Amino acid sequence: MRPLQPVGARLRIALGVSFFVLFTAAWSFATFGGFVTRTFLADPLTMLRDGWELLTVYGFLGDIGITIARVVGGFLMAAVLAVPLGVLMGAYKPIEAFFEPFVSFARYLPASAFIPLLILWAGIGELQKVLVIFIGTFFQIVLMVMVVVGNTRRDLVEAAYTLGASDRSLVNRVLLPNSGPEIAEILRLVLGWAWTYVIVAELIGASSGIGHMITDSQSLLATGQIIFGIIVIGLIGLVTDFAFKFGNRSLFPWGLIR
């Protein structure tokens, strides 16, 4: 094992799986061994039993679908607006000078602090939860995309102008292709933040969703159900993460050799 030395695909999978095995073993040892009270931490078997009951009796699949729809809606709305703005700010310095101070200010505002206002403005329906995700991800995407586009190698820009490229073609044929892989990576990372915000939004003023189920389970001290809900979020995130990586490699193959 040496710094920055890559590992093969099989070894990477084996190492990744081994961590989950060791984690589950430690969890089982702590709970089945009586070192942790099951009231505060359910054992793996209880978690699976409670999870199966949620899926088959209490319609938890519907809650999962509702939460996914909220995440997708808020994240897509943020990405569709934030990526073009970030590209423009990275490419044109006057636009950056106009928007960047406010965007930098707004990105430090916690999205959860807006929940009381959003409930007043939009009620406790779907729009309120989508807006929480939008506020939590929009400003982050704008700044990160701006930085990536603005860091395009100057020799590529100068070569394009030397070959007669216009300002518009420079953006379309140099800045966007060069920044595409990193922009896709930014979206992959920020999608994980979107899941954090949707659970926060569902913990307050919600009648459905994974966060609502977790809140109800907490009042009943049903730690098995809470853990199952958390694991479901992690599994969905893992699937979407791999999907983003696959899509990134397919859409931007040149990013693999950079």
C-alpha cells in the first residue's frame, strides 16, 4: 500500500464489503452481548424484523417513494438553475462580481432555519419541503460550478482564441467540455446534502416520508425502525452514487484520463 497507488476493482469491492461486515459484527457484539440496552440500540435482527413490518404492514414503501420524489424535485430545480448561473459566473467576471457576494452570503445560511418561514409562506405541503432542499443545495452548486469553470486552463482558452473561436464557442466548446466531468461530480456530492435537508424538512410538519416515520418511531422508542429508516436512506444514496459515477464515465469519458 503506497500513497495514491490505485487498487484493482476486485480488491476495492472486497475492502468495501469487509467494512460493512466488520461494522455489522461490532453492532451485533454490542447488542447481543448486552453491552448496549436494546431500548437505545436495537440489534440487527430486531431492525430487520421491524423493517419488514414497516414495509408489509405500514406501507413504508409509499413513504420512501414520497421522500425520493421530494429529493429529486428540489435537487433538479436547484441544478437546472444553479449550473447555468455558475457557468456564467465562472466564464464572465462582471457576472461573478455581481452575484458572488450574495451567493457567498446565502450559502452560509442554514436551510433548516428557513423552515418556519417556509411553513408560513408555503404551508406544510410538498412545496415547503422542496424549497428547503432547493435553498440547501442551490447556492452550493452555484459557487462550486463557478470555481470549476473559472479554473479552466489558460492555455486552452488562448489556443481557442488563436484558432478563431468566438466568446460563445469558447464557452460551448472549451469551458463546458473541460468542466463537465467536475460539474457532474459536484452534482453527485451535493445530492447527498439534499437527502440531509429532506429529512430535516420531514421531521417538522410532515405527515409522510422517511423523516416522518423516524419521528413517529422516536416517540415510541422503536429504535429498530429508526435504524431501518436510516439504512434505507444510505442504500438509496449508495445506488444513486453509483448511478452518478456510471453516468459520469459514460457522458464524459475524457474525464478519466485527466
